[in-house]
Amino acid sequence: MIRRAWIPWLVLLVLAIVLPWLFYDWAHHRHAGFVISMLSQMGMMIILALSYNMLLGQSGLFSLCHATFFGFGGYATIHFLNAAGAGELPVPMELMPLLAGLSGLGLAIVFGAMATRQRATAFAMITLGIGELVATAALMFHHFFGGEGGVTTNRMIDQSLFGLSYASGIQVYYLILAWAFIAALLMRLQTMTPLGRMANACRDNFERAQFMGYDPRAVRFLQFSLAGFFAGIGGGLYAITYEIVTFDSVAAPLSANALLMAYIGGNMAFAGPVLGAILITLLQSGVSLMSNSWLIYVGVLFIAMVTFAPTGLAGIIMLHGPIWRAGRLSRLALPYLRLVVPGLAAVAGFVGFVELLSFLTIGSEQGKRLELFGSTIDETSAMPWIVAIALLTLGVVWLRIESRYFARVWEAVTADMPEARA
Amino acid sequence: MTTTPAIRLADVRKSFGATEIIRGVNLDIATGERHAIIGPNGAGKTTLFNLISGRFPITAGAIELRGRRIDALPPQRINRLGLSRSFQITSIFPRLTVFENLRCALLWSRGYHYSFWHLLPRQRGLNDATEILLLDLNLAMRRHVPAGLLSYAEQRALEIGMTVAGGANVILLDEPTAGMSHSETEYAVALIRRVTEGKTLVMVEHDMRVVFDLADTITVLVYGNVIASGPPTEIRANRAVQEAYLGAIAA
Amino acid sequence: MEVLLVSLLNGLVYGMLLFMLASGLTLIFSMMGVLNFAHGSIYMLGAYFAYESTRFLGFWSALLIAPLLCGAIGAAIEIWGLRRVHHNGHIAELLFTFGLVFIIGRSVQMAWGMLPMPYRVPAGLDFPLFTLYGLQFPAYRGFMLLISAGMLAAIWLLLKRTRIGMVIQAALTHPGMTAALGHNVPLVFTIVFAGGCLLAGLAGVIGGNYQSTEPGMADAMGPIVFVVVVFGGLGSLAGCFLASIIMGMVVTFSVVIDTSIADLLHPLGIAVHNDDLLGEILTVPVARIGALLPLLMMVLILLFRPRGLLGTRDT
């Protein structure tokens, strides 16, 4: 008996299993390294983003040190693998991520006891302090963190429940996939437990929760610790995959990444962070190859979402649920089309502007030239600038007009549906 | 030897900075009593509630729940000892459904505490009890609606439900019928009477019809002092109360 | 002894620089509840604007132009950004300013590149003011002290002697009540946010050639300014001042302390080696972990006294 709600997840799982084989190079009998690498990265980021959302979306806790537990799980796993390689730790590879999770859990309990004494902004500040402290410590201390160079290992420990050597990328990928699935399932189930529900309750109204017998601090502490457990699992998989862990794994940029993925994907739906992790990883791999200004686009996208779509992509999708069920989705088709055209123009104009600017200042130093559809564009001449700025301005103006029309159509379609009013 | 009162306030004082809001209140509320606290705006009625339920600390005096000192305890500890309250401004979980709001209210008293291994959909007893509550509150049709989308009167009913769900036997209701129409008020009064059967009820109210309808005992609070306390007939006739508060209604 | 006096002076200079940055942030945080993550980025913009202004119009013009530009940018951020996000809650506001950090940071890199800018102390101020125990105290540092002291006086006058200052003070501790009394609180918010950014810009002008002007400076100054704001407490500029000086001293003094915890344990007969379990941590000289001390202090105060040194409300 398969529930309807499970179908998208099962489809995703099947896709994840099958995808590497779609890119398989049959002639040379090998997998596309790039695809496996990106899928592995996605798997780890899905775990990181989901575990982060246990705090942000589920509990209303804005943590700035989540990478700390991911990285700590990674560092610990490097040491575990080294011990296993030396014959001192008879744990199979398949269970290494579990040890990583327990390491993350341990550290989260220690730090959580401190951080969860406060809530809201004070909590965020304490986690900021913790994150910076650990990142700096990782750079300075050699025994555990290996200083600037990090710590390395060899994953050929020859201990496996299934007799696998994990020499090839595809085997590691399936290990990641299996653990990502297990972690996601456990985190999903956790949302349906008393603790999970009370975390939601405390997020919405901590005083009410108090007057129902719950100590919001205890709830925060437990959520924080469990989130650290799952983050640690992700870190363990990272260590197994790359066989090296450096201070990057506990640094602020990775914590920021977790925030981005959870928020852009949608922090109010369980699937949101999964969506966000996939999207951001794709964009990061793809866009950062083509452009230096990846961070600007991320920043603008992020700010746009915070301002106009705080429920994230998943939230936007779910908003259409009642409309789809009422069979009125087709009425939105044309209005959306009318939004898409000026939207694309505005985006094209913005990207053009940013890229031109980038090439004018940095790119010329690096000797690169701006290429578009095969022809080179001269960033010093006026024409490209005029085109970019014109597209951007016209796009934005037209978009504002169209969005008012769209709003009216939306109102009309959802007139009798209170749940679809954002 | 009289039985222990459900709530005892002994010379309770509360100051915010230099301003004294509660100026030495002495009050006993008997078990099973329906007790209304009335008084003009700014008298300190809600502050008194906040002190009893542990939301604010007292400046001096003592508060006892069935003989046990509770004035230094955090709200959740007081709640676990059997005291529950509702708020003047509706306080529910807006993003959770009506069903989940009520279910959460049942969790602690049913021993689930901080469990992260029980799957809620599978908890038969818990879910059945929630259903019964839903029916009792006449909210069964709205069970899957996010609580923030309910009408005002529905939200008030939900909050009353959440307040009594945990099985507390001392219930504090802060202006439960505020903002309600005549028919909504009648409905709410019937609901309150039903769900607080056999429990101790303490109520802050402005609607005099509700007060005289429900209460066994009325206490009048003016500027942080109790100026009268007794059965409704006594209060009606009390000159000081008439002057301070009731005015023409007392006729 | 020399070390003590020199460090005292340097600590004072650094502390006053911190105060210039932190005062704007405290005002914004206390009044609007928004912790402006982008404050360090505005500081960076101030330094870069000052550099450009100095190139074309000389240093003294930079003192005027850069802060004004930063203030204008702050006003724009508040009017078109923060105001819209306000109704989505505090976390949304935090996230908004968080996103700004990315945009500003990357824009600066794009416009000026990754290398430090040759933003130097102006020739007119580049001489030793006096000599203390053989070490020269540069006139520029005296100038910095002058500017920061002047700014402190200006803020004090504005708050205590003007009508808008009174409204700001009220809104600092009781924003809701101030609005209820009919004051145009949104306008006050814009003024305060723009003012805070103006102060950050000014700090950038004089800090940019004291430290180095490069894209990493926002990340370098950012955390410690948060520490000062939290340590000093909400709603109190006096607390902010105190915290700035304390942190300035802590950071400056820790650099010259070469002892470690192990050294302290030595006379007690306890020998700690680098290879022992916590050996690494215990043998580190304080100088190396100087940067961590403010963070440690922030975490501690949040745990035990969340309203900070002189704060009037809980963080």
C-alpha cells in the first residue's frame, strides 16, 4: 500500500539510483566522473540542509554554526578511518557515517547546552561565536584538526558488510545515497514525534508551550543535539568521499550554504531543503564555472526570496496545491507566461550588467574575454552596456505592470480559498 | 480545620520598576469554586494572573497552589502541578492545524514528554482523546485548518479547549468572552461551564452578565487592592464596589 | 612598563574606532531589533569610497564624501529593503542583512579587485606626535582619537539636546510606545539606520588607512563589532562605549602577552607538553588566540548576563 504522498520521494529515489547509468560511457566502460561527483555532493548537501532545517524551519532557531557539526563529523571520521586502516577499529565502512553522526551529536550536546539557554537573536549570536571559535581552532591546532593543511586518510580500509572496497566513485555514491535516504527518512519521522511537534509549537508560540507543561529550553536543546547528529553523518560521508577534511568544513561559508539551501528551497516544508540543496548544488557547479559573480546572484536571489517569497520554492509550489485540486491551474497559464517574458528580460539585463562590470574590472586582469553564443563581446564599448541596462530597466518596469495583472488574476482564482492567500 | 484552598495569595505585591501594581493582595480560592475577578481597567487583574501562572515573578508575598509554594517556579512547572491558563490576547499555535493544537495540549499529561521515538499518527489513545475534544468544542469540521485561519470566536474556543485539555484542575481564564457577540458569548459560557465541571475556575471578566451567570464568588480588584470578595449578592449590594465600579448596573 | 603604556594608548585608539562602528550598530539594533550583519560591509565601503575620494579630491574631502555616501546607501537599504521585510519577522530581517553581505562583498571585489588598495595616511598627518620610551606615537592615531571623540560628543549632543534626539532615545528603549505617541517612527528608523551607516562609513575613512583596505576587512571587523554591541547591552550607548574600550584593550593587550596557561601551571609543578591530551590548547601563547578572546567573552556574557553590561532590555 503506497501512499500518494510517497510517490514524489520514490520517483526521486529511483532517479537517484538510475541517473549515473544514464551518463555511463558504454564505449569505455566507465562512469562520467563529473556526474557522480555532483550527485555525491548533492547527497551530502541534502543531509546538511535537512538537518539545518530541523533548527531553522522546524524550531525557529537561526543557527550560524551548523557547519561546525558537519565538519566535526568529518574530522572524526578521518581519524576513525585511519584507526581502521591501522587495524585498530573493526568497524565496517557502512557504519562509519553512524560514528560520524555520534561525534556530531556529542559536540552538539556540549555546545547546545550553552547555546540553547537563549533563544532568537541571543541564540544566533552565541552560535556565531561558537562557529568562529571552532573555525579558528581548526586552523591553529594540529593534533585533531591538522592545522591549515587539514587531515587526510585512505578509505581503503577493507572492512565492509557487503565486501565492497569503495575504491570507485560509484560505490561511494551509493553509500552516500543509502545514508541520505536513511537520514532523510529518520528526520521526516522525527517531525511526527512529540518532540518534533512541540518544536513547531515552541517556534510558533513558546509561552503557550510553557503553559502546556513544556520547557522550551529543553525542546531547543534536544532539537539542536539531534540536528548535530544528522549534520555529523553528512560530514562523515564527506570525509569518506574526499579523504581529506580541512577547516573549510567548519567555516562560516559552509554554514551560510546550509542556510541558503534550506531557506531558498523552503523552510516550511520538509521537501524544501532537499529542493534547495539540489538547486544550489546545480547552480554552484554550473554557474560558478561560467561566471565569477556567482555570489552576487546568490545574494540577490536570497534577498529577493526573503522579501517576496519567504516560504521559499517549496512554499510557492504548495501555494498552488489548492488551485490544482480545484482544477483551475490552467487559468494561471497565460498570466504566468506574461510574467515570464519580462522576467527573463530583467534577469538577462541584470546578468549582462553584472558580467560586463565583472569583466571590466577583474576579467581584464585575468585575460578573459566575455563570450556569448560564440561571439566575443567587448566590455569597453558602449553598446553592450546600453543593451544590458535597457533590458534591465524595461524588464523591471514591464514586470511591475504584469505582476499587478497577475495579482488580480490570482485574487479571482483563489477568491474562495483562504489557504492560498499568501 | 478548613480544607486547603486551591490557590492562596498571601500579601502578594508586584512592582514594575518604581510603580507598584499589586499592593498586598490576600485571597483564598477554594477547591471547586467558580471565582471571578473583576475591576476597572488597569486594576492589575491580568498582572495577578501572570503572577499566579508564573509568567512574572512576584516582588513580595507568597502564592500557594494546594498548599505548595509556586511563586518562584517557571510556568511549565506550575502547569505540571495542575494549573492551566488562557490569555487575554488569543494564544495558540497559528501554523499548526486545529487538530495538532489540541493534540499538543494533551501530550505532556499523557506522559509523552520529550519523546522523539513515538510516532504520533500511531498513538490511538492520544488521537481518540483529541477527537473527543474536537467534538466537544464543535471544531470537528475545522480539524485540518491552520489555527491562524479560524474565526475569532473559534480561536477563543480552541484556546479554552487547549487550556483544559491537559487535565489541569485549576483553570485560569483571562477575559474568555472578550470581543464576542451576544450569541457567541452565550455559547462560550455554556462551553466554559461544561469543561470546568468539577474543577476550580478563576476568571477575569468585564461582561457582568457572564460574571453573575457563572461565578460562585466574586473578588473586586481596584488599583492593586482587593476591595471586596464574596458571593454575587453581597458584591451587588456592596457600597464601595458600587462607587468604584458597578455604577448604575448594581441597581 | 613601556609596553603597558604603549598598549594602553593603542588599545584606546582601537577601542574608539570600534565605538564608532558599534555605536551605529547599537542604535540600529536597540531600536529596530535588527542586527545589521552588513555593518562591517558598510565600513568596508566607507574605506573604499575614502580611498577613491582621496585619489581625486584629497583626504579631507573623503571625510565628508564617504560617510555621506554610506548614509545614503543605508537610507536606500532601509526604505526599499528592510521596510518591506519588516512584517515577515526578525529572522527575515536578519537574513536580509545577511544576504547584503554577499552582494556588497562581491561587488567590492568586482569593482576594486582582490588586492589591498594603497590607501595611505595623508602626508599632512604622517609624523610622530610624540615619543614614548623610544616608540613613536603617530600623529594619525591622535587624529583618529580626535575624530572619534568629536563624533562621540556630536552623538551625545544630538541625543540629549535636540528634539529628534529625544525621540530617538525614547524609541531606543520603548519603540512601541514611541510609535503609539504619534511619532513618525518609520522616518526615525530610516534616519537611525542611515545615521548608523554614516558612522560606519566615517569609521571606514579613518580605519581604512590605519588597517588595510581590502575585501576581507568586512569579515575581519564584523564579528568583533557584534561582540561589542552584545557585550555593551541593548539600549545603552554608554554600555557600548564601555564595551568598545574594554574589547579594544583586550585585543591590543593580548597580542603582547606571550604566556600560555601551561606557563601559569608550571610554578605549581604541573608540566604540560605539546603532546599531552589538551597539551596543544594549554601551551598556546595568549597572543595567538587574541582574536578569539572577544568571541569567548561574548559567549560568556550571553550565557550569564544576556542583557550585557549596561543594557536595559534582554537581547
